[in-house]
Amino acid sequence: MSSPLFARTVFHLAYPVRDKETTREFYRDILGCTQGREADTWIDFDFFGHQVSFHVKPESFSANTEPTNKVDGKDVPVRHFGAVLPWNEWQALADKLTARGTDFVIEPYIRFKGETGEQATMFFLDPSGNALEFKSFKDPAQIFAS
């Protein structure tokens, strides 16, 4: 149920990071997120209309590998977050990241081409190793289609 104060529900997500400065540079300068509040051990961003807080906890990162699931024959990081962008914005971000030489976990590609739920997707890591997925739907009305 959404509050009458909001036109839509805004989610809040918190994730650990190794340090604030590389997190700030990545989310602000590369992804274009507006920075919100911060303290010594955390920093907030407007992540495509949602509040994401990053807490400095370098000890939460270990040499263990993160679990993955096979999707389209690719190893998709189980623990990930991201945003669903309009088609042209997704393409512009994919082009920007490719031009920067981003080391993609999964290169930008189109799933279900010509089918219900046709979507563009890509996975990459932030400087702390948190997996992000950005996707877009050719027909936004199909985002929850089965």
C-alpha cells in the first residue's frame, strides 16, 4: 500500500561497501546518481528514484565466491540489485560502460528477442564487488508478463 504522500512507492536498499570514496565516485560520476546524506560510515544515493544506502563494512567481503544461477547459459550473480530503465537510457548506459572498458559479469545483450518480455540486460560489479543488473523492456507493459 502506498502512502498518499508519494505518487509511487520508493524502495530503500542497504548494501555493504569497502570504502566511501570509490563508492561515491562510481555511483555519482559513472552511474549519475545524486548523492544524499552521509556520515563517517555510510552514504546515501538517489538510485534511479529509490534510496540506496551503502554502509562501510570492508570485513563483510571475503575471498569466497558469490553464488550464481544459470540463466540463458550465463552465470547470473544471485545477490544483485539494479534498475529497469527506458530502452534508450539502457542503451546509453551500456554504450557508456562499454566505452569506459567496464569488465562486465554479463555483457549487454537482448533476451527473448521478438517474444513476450523482450528485454535488454547487463551485469557488472561496483568497486566493492556488489553485482548490479540493469535491464530494459522493449514493451514496458510486459515487465511482469509471464
